[in-house]
Amino acid sequence: MNKKSLLLVIVLLAGVLAACSPAATPTAQGPAPVTSAQLVNIVWKWADMTETAPAHQSVNPQPDNYTITFLTDGTVNIKADCNNVGGTYTLTSTSLTIKTGPSTLAFCGDQSQDTIYLAALAKVNAGSVQGNRLILQFANGGGQMGFNNGGAAPK
């Protein structure tokens, strides 16, 4: 599949995903911030991303390869394609930030989105859970990442 065809498939998938995803329940101040009980010990699978500058939407065709699991001790386990990454997170009543730490450094191939994924996680400053979806917002209205609930984290 050439790059133009792949791009077309990604754009079409983004449209389908947007049309099929449940609408958030609007409130006067937007969705409620995520709580620890909603966030921890779940494998969240990266599904999509929207950025505002430059304007860009994408769908991740391999959500099983890009996951994040928030643990009760304030750490995160991140799968970024063929690499495993540790890190920490800070959750307050109004914000959520993620700081990546030690990582394996394997080359995952030219088609990998590992560096894009990790760079996007570093931009997160808030989050909300809407049904079975985790929405991580970027600072300054810069966009968001959408994750699907992949079930309970292995023990």
C-alpha cells in the first residue's frame, strides 16, 4: 500500500470513528476531570489524536501497540510500539500530567508512531473519562488523544 492510500485509509477511519463515537455530555464547564478511580489499573489503548496547530486528525490503526496503564502508586507503564516505557503521572482535581522515564530503545520500523505517541503524552495537562473512553487534553487547547478501555491491567 502506498503512502497516499494509507493516508486515505487513515482519514476515512477518522471520519468513521468520529461518526460512531458517543457524544460527550456537555456541561457548563466541559466534561468532569478524570478521577483516580476511573483511571488506574486499566489498560488504555491509544485510538486517535486531534491537534489544532497545525490542524491534524489521525486514527491509530494499531491500538494494541500503544497503551498506557496508570497505577495507584503514581507510576505509568507505557507501551510505545515495540518499546516499553516507565514514567510517572500527577493527578489533581483540575489537571493530569505525564512524565516519561526509562525506556527500551529498539527501532520499531519506519511506520512506527512511537516517537509521536510519546511526544503527545508529554503535552497532556488534563483528562476525562467519557463512557469507555479516556480523553487526554493537551495544554493551551492544542488538541487531544483518545483512548479506548482495553480492560483491567494484568496483575
